[in-house]
Amino acid sequence: MMQTGPHPPSPTEQAAYAFLSPHLPPPRSSAAPAVPFLTLTYAQSVDGFIAKRDGRPLALSSPFSSVLTHALRASHDAILIGVTTAVNDDPSLTTRCVAYDVTGAHGAQSPIPVILDSGLRTPVTAKVLRIPRTRRGCDSNSKVVILTTRDHDAEQKRALEAAGAVVVVVASDAHHRVDFPSALHALAHHGIRSVMVEGGATVIGNVLQSANVKIDLLVVTLAPVILGRGVHAVGGASAGGGSQPSEMVAEEETPRLVDVQWKQFGPDMVMLAKTARPSTGVEANGARGL
């Protein structure tokens, strides 16, 4: 039952949790998973862009769909971004647009920030390092987790740790970036059971294109905006510039969307889906409107 105390949730918050609740990570009272529950979410224009041509962020989500995004934040142990997003946007990664968690029994909490940073470019002055936050039941003590590779700068590692970050060294991939499956195992080792990936474009593309990564929940917000140029949501390359896309997996190995649902939040349409690799034997997409 949703909280009805002195500051009751807004109708939009109630609608967001009603839409999301059947699909959210399992409660922490369940058995610890080998890898965290993985949610991938982003907002894009009608023509598929998530950022301006020079990589600067765009405010695409309406206040209504932003409530949904923050309900997701409140429902995950951690929120993951790439270092380019951390440097360019300097986000706070806090939960601000919802008052309660999905049960309605507790106030909404902010997730633990996780940054993929193979070269340790995260500034020691980053906003995420200066914001205190608590998270019930997490072993990481709610500190920022920075995942890097063996080729990191040792002095910068010490500086980030002195600033309050937990720096974890994991394996690198063929492009000398943080290997994403290794990153997920490392997060599970630190007691993180659910991760919400928010971007940017390179991270989104790598997650979607990795044959070794299971996406438990995909949430895409489609804003009624046509930009014409910018950074594409998947991979980054676009008409007009942006980061380069990662190498695509074979077409027969790309994830398929199943159990697809749509719901309108203000002017935006939000798609919620699960993903399945062809090897799982799922042959057809299920879809229903809400």
C-alpha cells in the first residue's frame, strides 16, 4: 500500500510504481545473485538522439517521465554511468522526484554511483563524491564505486580514494576499457544486487551489444522531439557527430525484446521490456499496451 502520510505521493509517482513494480529487482531478503539485476534506461528523441552534437546533455524527459526514472533510481542499489558522462555532465545521481520507495513504507533512497573509468579520469571534485547518501543493506557503505583497469594511474587512484571513492580494478576488454561482465561480478562481490545503467551512449551501446550480458529490464523514454543531429542513443555515432559506436555483435546474437509494454507519461511514451538472446529459445515478442 502506498504511503498516505503528511506528504503523500503524487498521482504520477503512484502511476510510475504501478507500471514498474512487477518488473523491479527482487527484494534484498532473497538469495544474493551471482551478478546484479541489470536495468538499462535512457531517453531519446523520436529520431534516436540522446545528446547534442558536441556530447552535451539534453533535457529530453518531461517532468512526468522523470518521475519514472527517479522511481527506478529509488529501486536499485546502484546507478552506473561512463566516465565521459561523469566528466561532461558532473551529475549528482540522486533520487529527487519521488518521495517513497515502491513499498510506500520507506522514504526514497539514492543509489550508489558507479563509474566505468578505465583511465581514472573522474575528477576528485566530482559532485558524486561530495554528496552524502545512505542505502539500506548495502555492503559498500554507500560510497562511490569507480571501476578501472590495471592500466590506471596509481597517483590518481590514491587521490580518488582519499576523496571517498572505492576504486576497484577489474579486467579490461579488447579495447582496453573496463570489461562489463567483470564489472558486474565485482559489484556483486561488493554487495550490490541491482544496477541501473543510465549511460552515456558508449555504455548503452556496449551493454546492448555484449553477448555475455543479460539485461533484466529495458526502459526507454521516447520524447516527442526531432533533433536532426546529435549523439545517437546506441553507440554514439550520428549524422552530425558524436562518439564512435562499439563493434556490433552478429545480427543473430543481438537481444530481442519480449514482454513489451508501453505507457504514456505526460507527452512522453515509455517502453518497458525484457530482453532475450536468441540462444534462450524465445521466438516471438509479446506486447501489450497499458
